[in-house]
Amino acid sequence: MALQETLRALSDPIRREILRLLRERRMSAGEISSHFDVTDAAISRHLSVLRDAGLVRDSREGKFIYYELNTSVLEDVVIWLNSLKGE
């Protein structure tokens, strides 16, 4: 079930772009939202899907929530994909 949720989260181009942004550094939702031409509510939903899939972690600092990439889940996906190739 976890792999299915992760793959579903990765299927959306906005979510993949969010992950690419977070590869560089942790960011607040507002910082992430500034890179897209969609509503803040839509970005919030995308972040929720990514968090539920374990692809991002969040931490509260004062009035801000910061998001960062969780690479361990991505490593699991890579291992699974490599197993399909016979590696």
C-alpha cells in the first residue's frame, strides 16, 4: 500500500516539481507556492499528499511550517524499480 501511495503522489507534475525545489533546501509553504500559478489551497493539498506518502517532512517554527525532502522513501522506490530491471 505504501508504494502505491508514493507512486500516486509522484504521478502529478506539480508534486514532482515541489520535490525538485525541496531537493535544494527546505522551504515554507509560501515559498513553495510562489513558484506556481495555482492557489495556496492547491499547494497545501499537494503538500498534504506528499507528506502522507512520506516524501516530505514538515516542522513548525513559530508561525511557519517548513517542508523538506525525505529521501529514504525515494530510495525505497529506486530499489523497487531496480528490482524490476533485475538488479
